[in-house]
Amino acid sequence: MNEIKWIKITTDIFDDEKIKLIDSMPERDTILVIWLKLLTLAGKSNRSGYLLFSDNIPYDEEMLSTLFNRPINSIRLAIGTFKKFRMITVEHFQEDSEKEIFYISNWEKHQNIEGMDKIREQNRIRFANYYKRKKEEKLKSIENKGVKSNLISSNVRTNVSLTQPNATDLDIDKDIDKDIDKEKEIYKEKEKNNTPHSPQRGEYPISKDALEVLDYLNLKTNKKFSIKNKNNTKNISQRLKDGFTVEELKSVIDKKTFEWLNDDKMNQFLNPETLFRPKKFEIYLNSKNKVKTETDDDGKYKNIKTTHIDNVTGEMWVTGG
């Protein structure tokens, strides 16, 4: 289950009656820190406020002591306080009544519902775009079915699911699902073998897609926006995370260079911050002028010094400025 990257803490947290009562205790600092650690742990667990290490293993006081780097007596004092004020409750597994589960009371108030809904919508858009691309690839493979049929008859093995020329949309969707399942297995294998990276000062991650877009912008505008300035890739990376494709970002570059490149006044706006800002990007993308997208495969990622490559995300860690 994916972990939640944030929890909601209101600015008036210390005006809460329970927090005020804790703040009057001798061990207030310890108890309050443990409370915040419990909230973040519940977010990482992402099990609706239940503190579970896995589906059937709850966090106990000894585990919390180790994770929070606090003496067991401090953990017990804090847990006892939270129980007293009903900030947490204790429940039991139906299968094993001796197993206790800590639950954060009113967990929903610590959740940024709007933010979570935004992430779900971004994921939905990202998957819809991905599924659309897969379907287009599958349709192209059907057009080349004659060649593929010959390959099959020659007992040539392939890792790509093949669809008959008279396939229905349902058949195509089933094949796409098979391909996606294969990619999930590959992703899990990469995740298992991935090497954790501890960023050094001045490093930041950037995807190959974002690099490709920045290189393309430099090619089309004859400018030199450097990856050493992470602001040059900030908006590019965000639009890609929103679900837009590399080709769509390149399309915006094509359209605006066609309009602005030879305009002394507007040429200054041919920069990553302007072209890919959220309020303007879709307007630029949906403008009517169409120009052909060029490629510059030989010029990709020139003179880029990477310090780490993530096997799972494909992101490269580069030294920024």
C-alpha cells in the first residue's frame, strides 16, 4: 500500500485542550514529539489511522521505542497519556484477540482530503494517458499483423502480446492489461534491486523525459538553459507529473517558437518558466497552429554528469546550482 507523504497539522494545534493539558506535564516535550511521530507513522502505514507494520502485524510499544529512538518508559508514558485523553484507542484483531492495534482517533482530521483527491485525479489522468498510448501502440501492431503472423509461424518468440487483425476493443484491452501486468512485474524486480541514494548537498533528481524536453527547448530556441539551475526543469517536471506527455510539451515548444522566435519582444518568454507554467500551458497546448516536431537524438543529455540513477523511477540525480 502506498504511503501518504504528508499529514495535516493545523496552525492552532497548540490551542487544542488536550495538547494544552499535555503541555503542562513535566515530560511534555517527549510526549508531544511522540505524538507527531505517531501521526507520521500512521500516514506512512496508510491504513486509515491504524498503526500496522503489515496487514497482520501491529506496531507495539517495543517497536515504537526502536523506531522513535526513545526509551520504552517514555513510549509507555506517552501511550498511556494518549489513551487517557482518547487521542488513540486500542482495538483487537478478530482472528487473535490478544493482538492490540493502536488507532489514531479522528484520523480523518489529520488528512488533507483535497490534496489526496488531487493526487488521485493526477494518477487517473496519468493512467488514462498511459492506457491511450498503449492502445495506440497495440493498434499499430495490428496494422503490421502480416509481418507478425510470419514471425509466429516461424516459431519466433516475442514478449509482446499479439492481437488478431479482426480484434475487438475488448480483445485489445485484454492484451493491454496483460502488457501492463508484465510491466508491473518488471517494476517490482527493479524496485527490489534498486540501490537507495542519500542526496548530497546541491543534488536534485530529474527524469529523462524532463531532460529530453529541456534539450529540445534549447535546440529550438538556440538557447542554453542549464540543468544546474533546477528552476529550469521545475515546471517541466510538474507538467509531466500532471500526466502530460513529452510530445505534448514539445508541441508547446514548437508552437511558441513558431510565433515568438523572431519577435524581439516575445523571444524573452521562450523559457521553461513561461512555457510550462500551469495557468498558461494548456492554453498554449490547445492553440491551433501546428508545426512538425523535430528530433535531436544525438544531442540528448550532452555534458550531463549524473551522481546516481534510480532503477525504479529512471530519475537521474544531478548536481544543481
